[in-house]
Amino acid sequence: MNSNQIYDLDNPTWKNKICNPAQLGGIETAVIDNGLGRGTRIAWINTGTGLRYKVVIDRAMDIADAFYNQHSLAWLSHAGVTSPERFSDRGIGWLRTFGGGLLTTCGLTHVGGPEADAHGERGLHGQISNTPAEIESILQPDPMSGRMEMSITGRIRQTQVFGPNLELRRTISGTIGQAAIRIRDEVINRGNTAAPHMLLYHLNFGWPLVDEGADIIWGGSWQARDGAAHNRIFREGNNYRKCLAPLDEHSGGGEEAAFINPTPDSSGQCTCGVYNAQIGVAVAVRFQKDQLPWLTNWQHWGKGEYVMGLEPGTNPPIGQGRARAQDELIFLQPAESRAFDLQIEVLSDEARIKELLKVN
């Protein structure tokens, strides 16, 4: 019996057999009380399908651990969840608090390496991931009354006197019986002057989902970051769509990346993901081309630090300065907002996995 049958509202097998919805799933909030993350607010979300994941409320509502049945989906750094550090946005200080996880949000005004110019100094990947959320609502499922949906909504403010003043309103939602995460973001300029805007969803997949021979799935034209001559993986003739064994040359800061112009379907939706046939599990990531026109594939096959990233974004991670110079930098006018939709779904059905593989 699959989860759709178990949670079929027309014929619920659990009717009159539960008194607490938490037996099926839901949202549980807590505070980490030990280690580098001590004092950090989190929310565990259980979809009742084997998919469960940890939202780090104090880190822009990013997603850390994520599991499907016995399998971990996300890569976690040595540090794991750390408390937010509001002033880590200088140089590469962001890396000290980078926990990896299923989702780390980059932005809201800069995505890319450290830089400084006439418009200011900007550290790696911006401030937002080190900013706590103000929780606006938590809606639990109520299966007995026919509501299987659940959500958590918060506001994250990236603000300073004299600007820029941007606000991210994030809703993470799901449905009991569906192995999927839905993220709805709205970024609004709360200031009185135009503000630059860059956003990137840093999705970090790890073992056992990511393992030697697993398929990396995306479609579209691409270019190697820093050019093919300096890229050992993303060059014509290489099979850069397969996960590699750990590489000595990726020890320390070794890595490769490609900037992809993803191909949308007829509805404007882009799909990417990863599939490991050895465990029979795939993860599909879906986003709208008009919202997030770029995708970055990051590969870091370090020994003991083994990760593959898929990163939809408003821009590739080239930095605010280069985006400005190329006339590709978004500006939000006062009170202007932009919405972004992202879905992460776990697949174990053979037919649906075959459909996903057609994207390559």
C-alpha cells in the first residue's frame, strides 16, 4: 500500500484510529541546546511519507537535515547547524557558518565571491542566511476535518539605516501523504530607494543520494565557470552528468561549476535533480524560468567533504559588481516585490523517475 492510498481522504484507513494528527505528520518546533547551534530555533516537518526535514528558523528558514526513509538526502558540513552570525558577511566569513543542508539561501543583494567597489563591500553570498526569521504563522494539518496541508511562514529582514531594506517573506508548505517540499518566497523593498537584488537557492545533496555513478539531471545550454580550459569536469567530452568518486584534487577548496541556461517546458517550468539507482531514490527540483532564469551545478568531490549542488537563481553566482557591469542586476523599486516558487520532490516510483531522466 502506497502513501497515497494510506492518506486517501475518500477512504482513510486511519479514520477513527487516531486522536492526535502528529501520528500522521506535522510540524514540531524546538531549540538546539548543544554545540555550535546552541540556542538556535528549528522546526522538524514530517510529511508522513518517509520525507522529514529540519527548517532552521534562525537561519532564514533554510533547510538543514533531510531524510527519505533511511536515506539522507542532504550534505551537512563539518559544523552542521550553527547559530546565526549577523556580521559574517565580510570576505569568506560566510564559510565558517555554512552548514550545507538541503537549502542555504544566498542573497538578497549579492550572490558570489567577496568584492568591493564604489557601491560598497560585499562578502561571499550575502547576509540573508545568517538572519533569523520572525515567525508569522504555523498551520498544522487537521486530517480529521479533511485538511492535509501544513505550512510555516516567517519574515526575514535584511535591513540597515539608509538602506537597502529588503524583506523576505517565506512560506514552506507540504501535504500529509506527499513527499514534497514547497517553498514560496516574496522579496519586497521596504526602503525608500531602489535596491539591488540577487537570489540563489543553494541546494546541497549528499551521500547516500549522491554517490559514485548517480545521475545529475538538468537540461540546457551551459558554460564552465572560469572557462573550460580551467575546468577539469565541465568540458566537452567529459561525462559531467554522473557523480564521481572522491577526488584528491578536490581536497581543500577544489571544486568545479557550470552556469546553465535551463530549458523550460511548455508551461515555463524548469526541472533538475539527482537519481541514485542503487537506492532507487530520485529528487526532482522544479522552478519557474521567468522567476529563476539560471541554474548552477556545483561539484565538490572532496574526501570526507563530498557534495553536489544544484542552485537555481536570478543570476549565476558572479557577484553584484559583474552583474551590474553586464546590465543584468535586478533593482527593486520602493514597495516593489518579486515572488519565487520552488518545489523539491522525492521520487521512488519507476515511471516518474523515467520521466525525470528525460530532462537530461
